[in-house]
Amino acid sequence: MDQEQIWDADAARRYDTPGKGMFAPEVLGPTVDRLAALADGGAALEFAIGTGRVAVPLAGRGVPVTGVELSRPMIEQLRTKADETAIPVVVGDMATTRAPGTYTLVYLVFNTISNLLTQAEQVACFRNAARHLAPGGRFVIELWVPELRRLPPGTPATVWHSEPGYIGLDTYDVLRQHVVSHHFRFGEEGREARLDRSPHRYIWPAELDLMAQLAGFEPESRHADWTGAEFTAQSRSHVSVYRLPG
């Protein structure tokens, strides 16, 4: 499953869910608030900017935002909301692509670093972030915590979310640290279903910290969410902030 095939025109068309899911005000509002504060008056670069879910409201807060994005259909969807002058985008992948300029903030939201399927690519992403940052600049990653503790011996899958009309299921390959997310969406009468799948390489928080160290970052903070809730052993996700020495 190639990332460019996954994020095709159909996926881009269906990606935005205004007012609900990850576009809900209670989800998006704290995200933008925190990123605006972390930008600290400077410019921001979003790796895998997608359709601009975060970039558009962040730019609306007065933060200059540039993006890097592999999927041209996702960029086309973004362009229905903001033109190239408002939010410039460089086509390419987040591990290697260079955007012009220097930034005080680089950020990766909604588990997107896990779209890179090898440890080497993920480390390269950290190094790419460091190349874009001014001294003292921050790299912010939002990422889920692998749910291996929920896997009984011999069981390769977990249901991580279930609600009317939707079931989310993850299948794990623990030898390669790979997981495939399966998204089952059902019609109103339950007779029709659509399956979307995406591959990921999961990362433990401690491994993420080591990747940051290899790229020259120092850990600044880790919280369970964008509101600053405490990160605990029970947290299902985290927002981690790394900083380059000043």
C-alpha cells in the first residue's frame, strides 16, 4: 500500500468532516491554540499538511504557515481553502523534502510520522525538521501509544474504536513494529460497507525520544493531549515537544 495510492483523489475528497471527528472544535481548537503558542511569534512548517485541517486555522491566527505534502490531491483540496500566497506548499515527503526559509516551529499531527514505515525514515524526518529550525526552535509530534498490552498471546488484532456506522481495527506485526489500520464504515441500513486501510510503523515514546536525540533535539515536554493533560501509563496518545539548543 503506497502512501500516494492511499491518499488519492477519493481519499482527499472524503477527508474533511467539518465540525466533527478531528475537525470538531473541541479537538481542533486546543491543537491550534497550543501550536500558536509554541510558534512563539515565528513561522511554522507543517509536515504532511494534507487538506489544511490545522494549517488553515493556524494561519488565521496570524502564524505564517508553510507545508510539505506528498499527495497532490490533498494539496488540491487545501487550495479550495487557501491559495499558494496564503499557505505555500512544497510537494514531497517529510523525511527528505526541503522547504525554503527558517522556522521557529515544525509540527506533525495526528500520528502522521507513523506513515514512514522504517526506523531510518523516521529518524530522517527528525533530522529534516532540525534542518528547518532556527536555534531554539521546536519540533512537535502528536502520536498514539501502541496498544500491545491489549493483545492476548496469539491474537494479532485490536478493536481500537467502535461506534454506530464505524469500526476501527488494527492488526499488528510485532517483529517489524508494523500495524495496519482497518477502517470499516457502514451504510445506514448496515448492508453496505467500505473498507479503508493504511500501514504504519508504530513508535514507543522512549524510541521517539532517542530519534530526537540523534537529530540534536532536547526533550521539552510531553502531555497526553493538546490541552496539557498529564501523560500517564494509561494514556493512549501524546503530544511531545522537542527543542534545538539555543
